[in-house]
Amino acid sequence: MLLVVEIAAFSLRSPAFLSAGNISNLLAFTPELGMITLGMTLLMTAGEFDLSVGSVFGFAPIIMWTLYNTHIAPLEVGFVVALLFAVIVGLANGWFVTYLKIPSFLVTLGMLLVVRGIALYVTDGFPQRTWTADAPLMKIVVGEFAIGDLYIYASLLWFILFAIILGYVLTESKAGNWIQAAGGNPEAARARGVRVTYTKIALFILTAVLSAYAGITSSIRVSAANPNSGTGYELEVIAMVVIGGTALTGGRGTIIGTVIGVLILRTMRNGIVLIGVPGLAYNIFVGGIILAMMALHSWLERRHHAGT
């Protein structure tokens, strides 16, 4: 309902909102944050957070393009190495959380600083060149094609595919049951034979890999690999997931809701600029939406428990 209201309001205030060019711009950036939210949805359903997603988003393309620009490896090899780096980050996060019993908030906050610091140190704070590459990988990841006046990037198709797969995993598979059980009551889940530790580590790895893939996608689309890219994404991603209906305390999550949450905030960012609201006011609207949605979720929970 909120998304429909947004679209109607912005369409009435700005005729350009529903233009093919604006929709193309909106759909170009949405998949990049959207991919991160998919992993975060599963992780938060399992009762954990990952604040390092923004730094992994920024560092993964730095690895890939540094290897390519220094002629150490082809672009495809750099792509694989960047994803392997994300696996290591996710594995480290999961190990600290599950084996050392450190809260994921603190672990991933520390990892955020470590990864961002490495990115800045490796690059001396300067972006990496990307526009000299002409590899099939770039077209596979972010190929562009037109449907009439509407321009679509391949990243949107990848986002839809990932959403379908992870939505099926969460709602229709044994792994999805394990994820929800791990977040709802981990001790009871262990007593039932759920491999809670394995599940959480796997989800930390998945979230990091999706963040890395999203960062690589962004670097190809905008022809820049900036070590500071992705700053602040972790909080925006969590906001999208929460707005979509995933419980902050774990145990309940929805991929469809997350996709709608992504569209709500991306539409909000796009629309307020078109109708003349300063872009710096975006956080005010985001904060207001989060508070309103939390109040709504709380009310619905109370009604549910009251049986009305």
C-alpha cells in the first residue's frame, strides 16, 4: 500500500516520474542494493546482522580491478578472487559470532573498519580504472538492452533470479526451516537437530558474496571502483529489510517483503528529488517510514497475540 501511495503521489506531482528515462534510472540502481538485502533478509531471519556489507561492496571491485589494471590476472580471474575474498570475510564473521560468541553487531562493525581500511590503504584513497576493460564478463553482469524506450540492465534480471531462488529456499525448503528456527529459538532448534552454527556461518558467507557481487555490478555500471563506495549502505539495507517485514529479533523473514521494501526506499529517493525536495532530506523520510512501519508491525503483533 505504501509503495502504491508513493507511486501515485510522485506521478501526480511530477509528470517525469513515470517516464521511460526515469524508470530506467530507477531500475538501474535498485538491483545493487537489492542483492545485498536478499542476503541480509536470510541473515536477520536467523537472528544476526552484518554491518560490513557496505565495505565489502566497496572493496570487492577494488580487488578485481586492481588485479586487472596491474596485469596480474584477467578480469574473470579477478572476479573470482574478489568473490573468494568475500567468502573469507563472511567465514570470519560467522566464526567470531558462532564460536567465540561475540555479538554480530560488534563483530561486523569491526570487520567494516578492517575491510574499508584495507581498501583505502591499497588504493591510497583513489578510484581504480575500469573503463579500459572490454570483457564478456561485463556484458553478462551488467549488459544493457532496450524494451522500447525503456533501458534495462542485466543486473535487474540477476536480482530477480536471486530473489526467486532465495525466496524458494526460505519458504519451501528444509534450509528455510533451519534459518527461521535458528533465529526464533536457537537452543530449541539445536535440540531438534538443527545445525544452527553451520546455518549462520553459511548465511554470513552468502551475505558477503552477494555484497561483493553487487559492488562489482555497480563498478561496471558506473565505470568507477571507489574504495569509499557503499559507505552507509549497511543501515539503508537493514532499513529496507525491516520495512519489508523481517523481524529484527529473528525468526521471521520474507523475500517478497524485502523486495517491496527496496522499491519503497528507492522510489522515495528518486521521487523526492523529482518533486523538488532536497536530496539531503532523504534520511528524514527514511527515518519516518521506519518508525511508522515499526509501529504498524508492533500493532499487528499485538493483535495477533490477542487473537483479534
